[in-house]
Amino acid sequence: MTAGKQIERLGNLFVGLKFEKQRYYETNSTRKPDYYTVINFIVGLVYDSRDKAEFSTFGRLINLSFESSLFKTTNSTKFSRAIFQHSTNLAYNDFVFRPRILFGFADNGLPFPDFFTLGGEWDFLGFQQDELLGRQIFNGRIEVQYHLPFKIYFDTYLIAIYNIGSTWEKFDVIRISELKHGIGISLGFETPIGPVRFSAGQGFYFIKNPNATVWGPLKLYFTIGNRLF
């Protein structure tokens, strides 16, 4: 349940109440645990001045949210978490430079179904969708978008992408040396059914003793439609 107020034309301030019954277990588990309850208060702000959600050329997106448990009962879990996301568009002729950053923090009470996730075409090239999970998250991303001077049936964009980030289960184990990287390229089309993207990316990270770069397998992606954030 949520309620909100629009701030001018581009922003939305909202508050909400989350009530869920959750449980999680391995798919091959012979014994399923009991459900537990999540009762959380949520407050957030979304500001979006972009001209469009995908292949945007100007504007910015700011997404802030905080949630915390109202109270703890005998069968409920209690936790708090916060998210900050910001992206902007910097246009130069037919090029658009699009930096994006995301931070997420939670306490040790955050249950597994509510973990932050990282990976996939929209989040982190070179990794599978939701491959990385944790209670803490950092994701930096920069896209360089070029509007091709010709159409391949539709308006066509070539996008180079670089990611840096990771997830961690606990705040005190965050290490800059453990950051993962991803590079890739996308070919995008503005079609009547929505944006369509074909992408390829590869993840890598650095190790010491010996100093080396470890590369992951090449990942291919195909998406249709807009991402919300």
C-alpha cells in the first residue's frame, strides 16, 4: 500500500506500508520452513526529467528510498535498508555520455528474498541476471551512446558500456580490491513495440599473487521494453 504526492511535474514523493509473508529454501529441500512476516514503513523520492526512459538524450533520474520495520513480533523479521540511485545525460552532437551510480545499504537483519541483486544487461554486463547478491551494493556504470546516422528499419543506437561494482553480505567486509568490472556493447532500436537491445559483455576482476586479470565468459543479452530505473 502506497500514497504519494507529485512535486511539480517531474518528481514524486511517496510513503508506503509493506506487509509480506516470506519463506525461502533450497528447491531440493525436503523440509520447508515456516513463513515469517515483514511489516515495513517505506518512504522515497523519484525525480525523473529524462526525455524518455531508454536511449534518453537529456535529463536525469534520482531515486531515493528508505524502509524500516515498524515493530517486531514473534514470527516477524526486523530490518532497515536504504537505496540511492542517480543517472544523468550529457549530450555532445550525436553522442550521449550517461554516468550512473547506485548505493544500497542494509543491516544484518535483511532476509535473503530482499537482498540487493546485481547482474544482467541493464545492471552489470558480463554477469547473469541477479548473479551477485548481498546486503550491501555498489554499482557504477557509464554508457556512451551514439545515434547512428542511418536507420536499420528503426532509429538505431550503438552503446559502449563499462561497469564497476559488487555486492557484500556485511558492511564490514566491503573491500575496494574485490570490485568487479564489466565491459560490453549494445545495439539498440526504437521500435513500435518499445526499445529493443542486443548486447554482449564480459566481466573481469583483478587478483594479486600473482598479479593478473581474471576474465569471465562472454555473455549475450536480448531485451525488449523499458527499464523502470
